[in-house]
Amino acid sequence: MIREDLRNVAIIAHVDHGKTTLVDEMLKQGGVFRDNQVVADRVMDNNDLERERGITILAKNTAAHYKGVKINIIDTPGHADFGGEVERVLKMVNGVLLLVDAFEGPMPQTRFVLQKALELGHKIIIVVNKVDKPGARPAEVADEVLELLLELDATEEQLESPVVYCSGRTGTATMDASAEGEDLTPMFETILSHIPGPEGDAEKPLQMLVSSIDYNEYVGRIAIGRIENGSLKANQDVTICDYHQDRKPYRSKVVNIYQIEGLKRVPATEVSVGDIVCFSGVENITIGDTVCQLGLEEPLPFVKISEPTVEMTFSVNDSPFAGREGKFVTSRQIRDRLFRELLKDVSLRINETENTDSFRVCGRGEMHLSILIETMRREGYEFQVSTPKVLYKEIDGKLYEPMEELVIDVPEESLGSVMEKMGSRKGELTHMQQVGSRFKVEFIIPSRGLFGYRSEFMTDTRGEGIMNAVFHDYQPFKGDIPTRATGSLIVFETGESVTYGLYNAQERGVLFIGAGVPVYEGMIIGSNPKGDDMAVNVCKRKQMTNTRASGSDDALRLVPPRRLSLEDSLEFIGDDELVEVTPKSIRLRKKILDNNLRMKSTNKKV
């Protein structure tokens, strides 16, 4: 049985190539919204962090209608740290729209997601997006995608994939690179003609693979997946089993079933082969489980989720300012929140440590973990985190470390400094290409070599560089990599920063704070370019004497401080430092706050 009234499609692309904007237009032209309805831009990014950063973090399902056919669309994340989301959702679809920027061309994540789609034998539609962008080169980019397909050993059928040229912003598409489109009709027609409807047997026993999990405070876990065979009814008893046999099969009951229409979940009483559905009622269900007919265990194969490569330690805030700004501050509250995150993020690992106040949190990259930290602080949590570390593996008695495939796009004048930095960080050049006055350079580099490099890179390229990395593989340990060259400016005594103290301190390096900020001993308030840590007294006031008043000299001029974001802070800290995260503040501090104890500890190590 082939469902001709249904198409299941995923949109895959590198970060910022315009997936979510294109989905907006597909929904508008697919009859989801009323003609007079006011719709926000990037309507699928329904999370504050996604809207602020302009990236998709969680894969999301929606559906549009065209000529009586329902098109289930899955918008996937483009950032490599959320690649676990993409791997899973591809199991729900029969074809993909591979979106590529008409100026940038294929990037590392494009290769990663395309390879996953080809392995599953999916039909591909190449969508060259942003054809109205200045400097766009749609025809060349289409050829680059075909070269990529050849590199990835695509079948002959996949090499003949249709190419659609479109502008997601204006909602137009065309099959001819030199012609202007009017609307998205050519894209909808290509989806109907090129991507097959889902296949399955409605008479066979029920089989449904769970590819994604949502969580709701009221109903608990909500499983999302596609019906492979048979049909499913509300309040039906089922057997839950697992292909990798990590758990014994068990009996459960599907309570509520929902189908996706536009941006809403609509209750359904019965669903059949090919439908992408959500259901609640099964408490411990997880990604990779198969829902089967009661008593008939036939689990469906499922990819193992890629292992994490980076770890950080989350611990209870024990600074002098602890508990002033946070709503949830105890180890029990932090533990409960971290383990709740595991319910919907399967790429995350959380291990308890010997110390009850700290937890090892492992993820796919710095971005993956920083999104979790930012989400928690917005919810009112207060805690502190250590510097990120890579997870090593021992294979045949040798130490192996994670490597990244790094693509850098820089102006010609910045190429020399970037190549020099890559060399010192054990980066290995694999490809270089000149595009106009810019260079596109590819490296294989240890993951730890990228820690703390992004801010240096932006300085070296004067803000004009673009860098993107994706996990490559594990390779033998590459040796020591020099850590940051700067030291820290550390507060000498607890109090409030004043202009006079800051004026004297700013001669020592770059400051991170201004006047009138509460500080404590051991807090880091700047960087020292000489490379050594230095204690500075930013609370020092000018003394009055009987010959002059405290304000009688010329006004002191302070250099504006460099404000660090959460990512900047994580990049800056060293092994003996922590980031204190609260709903209102992000502070840097030494692990040992007392200046004398810290000096003794440093001398012992020497």
C-alpha cells in the first residue's frame, strides 16, 4: 500500500541557510494561515533562545496541504551540536529537501546531514536558496552539490536529483536559475512528483518507531513517530520493545493520539500507515523504541545515537554571592532539572560524581552545553560550571581524541594569521579554494584545539571571518596544545568597584566590568596580556587629605569594559577557574578564592 494522499519530507541544511524562513512561506502558501492572519517571522522557532540566536535547536513537525495532498514537513537544526536531532528524524521521512545557500555553497553540516540521508536511501531534492542575495552564484552552487553527491557515493538515481532555485524570504521558486519565480508552486510540484508517498501494510500488525520525544508537565512524555505498518487507536493496549534489546519488552497503553495540522496538534481517534503522529500515556518510552501490536514483538532497526564528545562539571554555587539572585540553588534542584533534560535530549549524558554537589554533563559540543546552561539560568537556576573538556577514548591501549572537520571562510589579508593559529593548534590543512577575494579553507583539527579560539578568530579576521565545525572521527592523541596566552585580573578584596580603582587596574589589561559592580575576593574582572594572573584592588578609593578634596583632580576616564557573553566566558576560563551563572549575572571566578591559599597552591605545583 502506498499513500498517495501523503508526503513526509525533512528540510536539512547547514546553520543559517534559511530553512525556517522557507518553511514559513510553505505554510503560508500551503493554506495553513488565514489570508488576514498576522504571522511572526520564523514561526517554527517558538523558543526564545531560537528566536534570539536565529538558529533552530529542536526538530519540529508541521504540515501543509497542496492539491489535496498533506505534506508533513520536519524543520531540522542546522548546527552540528544538534546533529543527534537530524539523525533521528530522518527515519520518519521518505525524502529530503537539501537546502544550500546560493552564495556560501555546501558547508560541513551540509555534508553531514546529506550523508545520513543517502545512507537511508532517501530521495533528494536540491534547493538552492537565497538566489536574490548579492553575490549569489546559483548555477555554480548546484554543481558543487552534485560534486558532493559524487564524493558521498550517491546512487545514479540520487545523482539525478532535481534542482529547485528559490528565495525563502520572498516565497518564490523556479526550475531555471536565470528566471524569476512567482510562488512556491514549482517546489510543491517537485515534492509531489519526486518524493514517493509512504509505504506500508495496513493489514499487518502495528509497528511504529519512536523518532522524537517531547515533554509536557501535564501528560508527561509525548512520543513522535511514523506508523510503519497497521493502525493505532486511542486507548489501545500495546507492547513496547527495543531493537538493541537494552530493556525487556513491556505492556502499556496509548491514551491520546494527535496528528499535526499546520502548527497545531489535533486529537485523532485512529491513525494508519505513513501518518506521523504524537501520542501520550506511555511513561518510560524513549527514542528508538518500537510500539507493536499487543503480544507481537517485532522491533524496527534504529541508529545508535552518536556519543557525546565534550564534558563540563555543573556544581552548586558556593561563591560569597550565592543564593542572592537564583530561585533554584540546591544540589537536589539542579540534579532534578538536569535529569529532566535527559527526557527529551538523548544526545546528553549526566553522571553523578563522588561529590554530591557536582555533576558531569556530557554533550555534543560547547554550543550544545551552553544552550542548556542559558535555558537553566532563564528558568531561575543558579550554579557554576567548569571549563569544557574533551572526552578521550582508549582503543587498543592507545589514547584517541575527537577530531573536528573545520571550514573557515576568510578575507585574503587574514589568511596568514589564521593559518599560523591553526598550525599551533594541531590543525591539518585538507583543502583550500579561492572564491573572489576570500579563501575557503578546510582543516581536520582536535576538538580541544577549538576551545577558546572563536573570539581570537573574530579578532584576527576583524569580524569578517566565518567558521563552522562538525565532528569528524576519533584519531590518536595529537600532543599538547598551548592554552590561552593571557592571564586573569583578580579582585583583591570584597566590596564594590569604584572609578579610581578601575582606572589604576585598566593599565594592567582589558576589564570586563565597570564602576558600581559588587565584587568579591577571587572574582575575575579582566584579562592580563602578560600571561600571568594578577590581583588588583578595584575597590580602592582616593584618600582625602587636608590640602585637597577627593574629587579635585581631573575627571578619570575609563575605557569601556569588554562585556562577556556566556560563550565568551566559557571560552575564556582556564582549568583553575569557574563560571558562576545566575538568572541576572554571569561572573568569572577562581576555584580557590583566597589570594594567599591560591598562591600557596600554585607554588606547590611549581
